[in-house]
Amino acid sequence: MEAKRVIDEYFYEENPNQTLFESAEEAWFWFCRYDNRTGYKTKTSRCQVIRPCFLDDIYIVVSKLYLARKIKERHLKTLIKYGRMQIAPDPRIVDEQEEGVWWDDAMSIIEIVLINKGIVKCKK
């Protein structure tokens, strides 16, 4: 029988084949690539890598941070815009510099939560 761990009322099957995300940015792009809420029609069953969470886990984390006012509407708009494009704002492009600040701020906040949930690798 496989071990289970409880994280914020969710049960995850311990799976030695799962791959943690390297960063919150990677997790966000994965979420946007496969989630129907952002306009994509693909399914996670097409994923080649086993991840330690479900799409809804990423959605719930970001939603809770927004509801707790840890991230603002401007953060969300930036996350959605660049998540759909599957690329982070480029600080070398003048028009993207302000959005880059919002992106970096959101990613740093989200990453802390995702590390604590065991979804993103802890950076030492």
C-alpha cells in the first residue's frame, strides 16, 4: 500500500515517479497549458511527466492568495496574459518591464506556497 500525505486537506499518493516543478513559473505554465479555464482544450492525460498535484491545486493556491489579498488583480491579469503565451515578461522589452515586476512579485508569493505544499522543489 502506498503512503499518503495530507497537505491542506488534500490527499496525495506518494509516487516515486513524480517530478516536482523546478519553480512556480514552471508550475504556472503547466497549469495554463492544460487548464480549460485559460482557453486550452488539452487534458492532463497527455502529460508526459507525472506531477505531484492536480491542475485544480494550482488554481486553488492562486485563488486563495487572491482572496486573501496577497496577490492583486493586476498580478492575475499578468499571470493569465503570459501564461497563455507560455513565456514570462522580458525585462529587456520596455513595454513588458512593468508587467515583469508584477510577474516576479506574484511568482515569489506563489512559489513559497507551492514549496510548502511539496509541489515545487525547495531551493537551498
